[in-house]
Amino acid sequence: MTLHIAMFSIAAHGHVNPSLEVIRELVARGHRVTYAVPPLFAEKVAETGAEVKPWHSTLPGPDDDPAAWGSELLDHVELFLGDAIQALPQLAEAYEGDEPDLVLHDITAYPARVLAHRWGVPAISLSPNLVAWQGYEEEVAEPMWAEPRSTARGQAYYARFQNWLRENGIDLHPDSFVGRPDRSLVLIPRALQPNADRVDESVYTFVGACQGDRGGQGEWRRPAGAEKVALVSLGSSFTKRPGFYRECLRAFGDLPGWHLVLQIGRHVDPAELGPVPENVEVRSWVPQLAILRQADLFVTHAGAGGSQEGLATATPMIAVPQAVDQFGNADMLQGLGVARRIDTEEATAGALREAALALVDDPEAARRLKTVQTEMAQEGGTRRAADLIEAHLRA
């Protein structure tokens, strides 16, 4: 009997990409897998062999100006809640008469957990970034939410969330609903998890990076004569940083023997950068993993995906965090001894160059990168994730 697994996510590269190899593996093992995702990612998801269940999202997409997300915590969470409330009836209709045996969901896909409750089937969270540890609420969440919770707007947000959950028969506090899944596979290496020794491993299992061969994203060849290669990428969302890119050009543009690959995203016109030296290639998008396998340095926003790709390829990093979990990731990378954190306002050409030259010639950083790379390889990745999902189905 073929079992039906349903995956739910949002239209964001950092939330869809980490799940794709797990989905591909489940399809290859003979399971019927559906994937509910906005149309922007339908083609990418369909390539895994999963059946796409498209739905309309109200969240800003990867091509929208990052300013659409707002600047405060309440701006972000209100967008996610509003999207979840309007998405739930769409998703319920899409799955009517086609209910799954198991729900997989990204941490931002709130309707998935509601539907799993409604259908009476188990749900497993696939977390693309750090998870809560024992003491997380007291140490992080409560201080972060103290001020927003004291406002009328913050109280209205919580009331709306609580009412939505109750209407759907769920008697959980919104914070527990969002941050405390019944079961979770963590798609980052344990090395990137703060306070990993205090994570409840009966709930959370670290399977590490679930990376495929990425051959379909294209190849990249290291230029002949390039003694050192540096890749600069701020990911896919928070890329509107022409001033930062100009500092990168000044930092690496005249360094003898260096070649710079500068990914600037879709929100910056290359003309804003001014003259581009011959040893620099400017791209709106790059096959990141293919470059990192040949690079000597990675200047990254320290998103979960980029951080683990840097670790998996043992590439020393300069972490320039832009938003949300990236600040914590940057600190973790620096604490591991494999990166230097430089905040955007301090990322001058001089600071970038000084950190780069120190990192690429640091044998201790190289040794630590190799240690983490080895530990990551033992976490199991895609195959272990699929094994655990199948074990849950059998149970």
C-alpha cells in the first residue's frame, strides 16, 4: 500500500531548498509525496518528483524589496500569521479527499500543523535553522518579546493567534505552537546549534545538511592563474547592499593573485558598483556550492544554508549577518574558530581584507573546518532524514 506524505512550505529559498533532497529521496523510495508551495517554487519542487499542490501566499516573495518585510519583530510575525490564516482554507480544499498519512512541514508553515491535527495524522517539522533548547524561552524568547507584548499591537497579535488556534481545536499557546513541535528533524549540523547539549533529542534529531549534487544549478570553473578565490553572497533576500558590495570591490579588487565572485542579487544594478576590476565577476545569481568547492574564502550573510555549505566544503568565512537567525549563526561560526564576524556597518574594505588574509593563512581555522566537516558527514543527511520519516510512518 502506497503511503501519502504531504510537505508544506512557503515561497522562500531558505525554507524550500533544505527540504528538497529529503523529498527527492522519499519519492525515490516509492512514497507518494505531495508538496504544498506557492507557484513561484512549483517547478523547483516538481523536479524532485513530488506532486505540487499550489496555493496563493500573501508574504513578500524573493523578488520583492526586502523592505516589504518591515523592520520590527511584530512586522514579521503579523505577516506570517496573516498568511497562515488566509492559506488554511486553500490548503484544506486542496487536500479534501486526499488527506495524507503523514505531514512534513517547514517551521513557518503554520497551517500544516493545524491540518495534521484536523486529520489526526502525525506531523514532523523540518527545521532549516536552530531550534529551541531547554531554557530557550527564559533566555531568549521572553527578553525579545517583553517590549512587543506590552503594546496593544502585540496583545492583539497574540489574541488573534490564540483565537485562530482555538477555532481549529488546538489548545496551545502560540509560542508553543510555533516553537515546540512534537517531532522535528533539524536540517543543520549540530555544530551550528547554540546550547546543543540542552536540546531535547527525543524531539529534535540533527541530520545535518541535506545537499544533493546541485549539478542542475550549473558549473563554475576556477580561472587559470587564480591563487585565491573569494565568493561574496548575502543570500537571496537581504541583498540590497550596494555600499557593502563597493567595499568588497575595494577589498579584493587589487589583491594580487585573488579572484572575486560577487553575487549582488536582483535588487542592485551593477552600474551602482562603479568600475569593476578585471579580477572580479559580478553576478545576480551563482551556483554557490559549485564555487565553494573551489573557493578559499566565503563572505556570507551567515544564513543557515550558506553557513552549512561553508562548513561542508571546509571554506573559511567572513560572516556579515543581515537579519533574523544570521546574527546567532555568525556568532556560532566565530565561536567554532572558522569565521570572523563583521557587522555590515563595520565591513569596510580594510576590515574585510584584514580578516580575509588572516583567515586563509590560518592553519588552526583549517584544522577546525576539517573537524566540523568530518562530524557533519557522520550526521547522516538526506538518507538518515528519510529513514527517520519512514520509521515514523511505520510506527
